[in-house]
Amino acid sequence: MLNQRLQQKLIQKLSPQQILLMKLLQVPTVALEQRIKQEIEENPALEMEEDHGADEQQDEFGDEFGNEEEEYDNQDDEFDFDDYLDDDDIPDYRTNISNRSPDDPHYEIPFAGGQSFQELLIQQLGFRNLDERKHKIGLYVIGNLDDAGYLSRSVEAMADDLLFTANIKTNKRELLEILKLIQDFDPPGVGARNLQECLLLQLRRMKLEQSEQDVSLPLMIIERFFNEFTKKHYDKIIRRAEITEDQLKEALNQILKLNPKPGESMSERVKDQQYIIPDFIIQIIDGELDLTLSSRNTPELRVSRSYANMLESFARKSPTKSDREALMFVRQKIDSAKWFIEAIKQRYDTLYRTMNAIMKYQKEYFLTGDETTLRPMILKDIAEIVKLDISTISRVANSKYVQTPFGTFLLKSFFSEALQTDEGEEVSTREVKKILSDLIEAEKKNRPHTDEQLTRLLKEKGYNIARRTVAKYREQLSIPVARLRKEL
């Protein structure tokens, strides 16, 4: 049976301003300029300080809004025009953050450019005397290579796709012929279907080019003993190939000079030209830490004067009914512009407070650069200091970089769990990882430490952790197991 009743509920909802702030907190400095430009394109009431183009539209809007005869009484209007007419004040974030002089250098976001290995292969394919059909097949094969230069798809699957998508009927033999042609292109090793084939292609290229080095032994190792080579079972290779340890060592040195990912070699120059734009800059001045926020490429914002003039003109007269819709549009855009400027201001304030708390919490590290001085720190610790929610601190730490005298680091890398030593002292897990990395770096390469031995060495230093924890930290550091670290 349906019935009606009164009920009270307490519901917490985020306002549009809060949602906007949360989104802006996640945007790193390198992408903030683009986000501001997007907002300016979507909201004509928001403009940059140097942008006066909107003022030229004032007369056009004024004529459009003032030609109706019918009027209405606006005495009961729900807003005060004076709230929208005092927009000449300079936003606080500009005086606090962007107080640069004309002599200060202006930095632009660097963009890297270069030729990808796919483009290089397509260029080389054009140099070959192929008919239109084979050229299209070659382009399709090149398009299926991954970023490392490998062909991970089967030839049969590509033949089916060519038939259904390009109406080109081909077979495995023809595809293999074109693939072999592509494998002759530069960089050597491109177009391989696995690591073994990639290394073989490079060694055979060296042999054909009559390299000064004899590659017959490396070729034999990769062809006949590849499984033993990947598992570093060097004793088996020496015994089965009937060679000496010195011969094996020389052959391994030749193999290790090969490129296991030839596709990436063409983009190394592009990668080297990519820069990280730090969100925070920490300097040591007279023995004290100084924190600044990077405001490079951040335009200065204001509410469009032309939109404010529209409201001012409405305040001097009684608008007509046809002006009502335009009036509501102008008011909505001005409100949105004010919200965005205020959100930018709050973003700077939140970022500064959070980073300042982290800097003070890890003061000893930022002064010395010694990772062993890092204190255990979790999101909750900083949230309690700055009186903000943990989710807000997480948004600040995510994808933000800080430039220090010892390098530029991802902010979230300073957060780590606590680990207790034998003396009862709490240390950062990052400190343990640094010591673990140092132990592995100092080990004998012909007899690397196993996880059990590393656990024992850490316990001798007072870090009582389990072997599985050592294995987990080693994997997080991208360090292989002892067997794969072994060298002759």
C-alpha cells in the first residue's frame, strides 16, 4: 500500500566548486596551461590578462541586448549587480605566486620531436622496387610491429586480416618473404618475432658486413644454447660447446653489446629530449630550505571586462523580457569564471601547504640528499599536519614532481611504510631498499647473493625482515634473482 510521510536525511554532497578543485589538484604543472586554455575556450567570460580581444565585442553584445521594447520589473531579482562589478581586483594567487619582473626569464614547455622507427621503416620500404600490392602488405606488417620492433602477431592472423580489411589475398609464404625483406632494414634486428631471432639477425648482419670481430661463437651460442644462455647455465655451455671460460666470456661480451629492443633505439633521441617540468622547487639558501611553486607557463586570469560591462548596462536600466535569457547566460559565465579563478588560487594554496609539510617532515633528507635519513611517511601523516583529507593529499602527491638540489623526484616516492629495527627504531622502507641495493651492488658478480643471504646480511645490520619481504623489495627495485645476476 502506497503512503506518504515526511522524512529527514543528512546527505553530504560536493559542490561544483569542490569538484572543480579536486580535478585541478590532479593536474600537474606541465598540463595546467592547457587546462586553463581549455576553460578560456569554453567560457568567454574568462580571459588572460594580456587578452583584450573580448573587449572589442562589447558594442556588438550591447546592440544585441538593447533593441527590445517590452520591459519587466526587476526589483525582485535574486542577485545584486554590485556583486559582479568589482572584478578589477587582482587575484591573490597572482600576487603570491606570479610576481615576476619583466627581466625574469620566461620558459616555455619543451616539446620533443624526432623520427620514429616505423617512419624510418616506411621510408626504407619506399626505396625497394615493390609493386603496389606488396607495398601495401609491407606497410601492414610494419604497422603490426610493437614499440620494441618485434612482430608479436602470427603470420596466419595477419593474412586473415589483410583479406577482410584490405581485400588483399595473400599466404604465409608471401608474408614471410616480405617480413624477411623488412628484417634487412635498419635498425638491425627489427621485425624479429622473439629475442633469439632478434639477436641472430644482428649477429648475421655483423657477419655479412665482415665485422672485425669474429661472431661465429656468439652465433653458435644463440642458435644452439639459447635456453642455457638465458638461464646463465654457463657450465653447460662450456661443456657442450667444448670451449674455454675465456672464450665464453669474450662471446658473452659481444652478445651483451647487441640491442634487445631495436625499435626503441630510434626513439632514444626523442626520449632524451623530453623534460620533466617540476611542480615544486626546493633550494638550500644559507643552510635553510626554501620552497617555491613552479608557475612557469601559467597565464594570469581575470573576468572579462566586456561581460562585466554588460551587467553594468543592465544595472542602469530595466531589461526587457528578451534580455532575461542573455542576462542569465552572462551571470552564469561570470560565476563560472570566478569559480575557476578561485579554484586556481586554492590549488596553489593546497599544493604549497602540502609540499611545505612534506619538506619539513623530511627536512634532513632535503638538506643532505641521503636516502637513509628518510623518515617513514604515509598520506595520513601529512593530512593530519595540513588538516586536509587523505584523498586530497593523494591527489597532490600523484603525478607531481619536486626539484631538489639532488635531483628531480616524483612526490609520491617520498611516501613509505615504517619498519622497526631490532633496537625498536622505526625506519622507512625506502631506507631498507637503499641498503639492499647497496648490498647487491657490492656483491661479487661471479657469486651473487641469494635472497637468503641478503636476508641474513640485513639482519646483521639490524633490519629484521623476512626473506619474502627481501624478494618483494628486490622485485620493486627491478633487480633480478641471483642466478640472473651472475657474471663470469
